[in-house]
Amino acid sequence: MEYIDKIIQSRRSVRRYKNKPVEPDIIKQVLQAARWAPSWKNKQCWRFIVVQDSGIKTRISHTMGQNRSLQGILEAPVLIVLCAKTGESGYHNGVLATEKDSWYMFDSALCMQNMVLKAHTLGLGTVIVGLFDSSKVASIIKLPGDYEVVAMTPLGYPEEEPDAPERKTIQEITWSNLFGETFDHD
């Protein structure tokens, strides 16, 4: 189990990539890990658009404003656009079963976590990108109306090795029984 801790703790958001292609088998391994994520009633609402065309990546980059990850999307040989089918996650027999009608975001996040961790084990870099105009990206990739663009990640061999950002302590983020009640983790 120490291996998974090492992978979780060493993964970083990479925004600079080498000019080196990612082999199709490696891309497939990353997608295989993503598809094994848990999901609401096993709906597996996620869909992936693997963008390798530089023209399409450039058009997508124009939807990002001043996003720090823009250069990485242009440099990386692969951009994975994570989409989700709406009206499935959080629903039972076509009826919303939870007060959250955006449960697909939770399922997609689990999927993305699997994807970026697997990429890291294969020596690849990723950064989860959420700051972009999703309706414009949807138009560029010709996404049907019952799907949403959730997030994107460039995928490639890292040109940089970012340092670990500071993390909050367990005591700063965890309460015992009621919000604000100190959690004694010793």
C-alpha cells in the first residue's frame, strides 16, 4: 500500500512538456485506468476526446483566457477532453434521485483522478484544467447536447518537475462529529 501513497504524494501539475510523442498503447493504458473509476450506479457517464491535432488544440486554447495551463495544452502531444453524459449520474429510472443534479461532476472527478495517477506511474505529466469556456470547447469537438465538457488535461512527457505545494494539516481540514470540533488524530 505504500506504493499508492508514493504515487499520490509525488504527482504534480505539469504545465511544460517535451516535444516527444506519447505512444498509442500508453494513451490506452491511461484511458483504461480512467474507465475503472467508480460511478453512480455504474453508469460510467464519462467520455473522452483524445485530441492530437494541433489545429484543434490551438482552437481549444483560445477558450482558456489567461489560464496558466494554456502553454502546456499547446506543447503536450495529447490533450484529453473529459466529457460526461448528463441525466444519468444521480438519477434512478430517469428521475433525479439526489438533490445534486450535477452528480456527473463527482463521477468525472473520480475518473480524472484515476487518469492522472496512472499517467504519473507511466512517467507522463498532466494538469487538470477547468478554466475554459466549456460551451466553446463543446462546439469545437462537436459534442452532442446531452453531454457536458467537464475538464481537460494535457498528456505528455514532462519538461519540468514542479515542487510539491504546501498542504494543509489534518487538523486544519478535519472535524470530529460536528463542524468546528477538534479532531484528535494522535
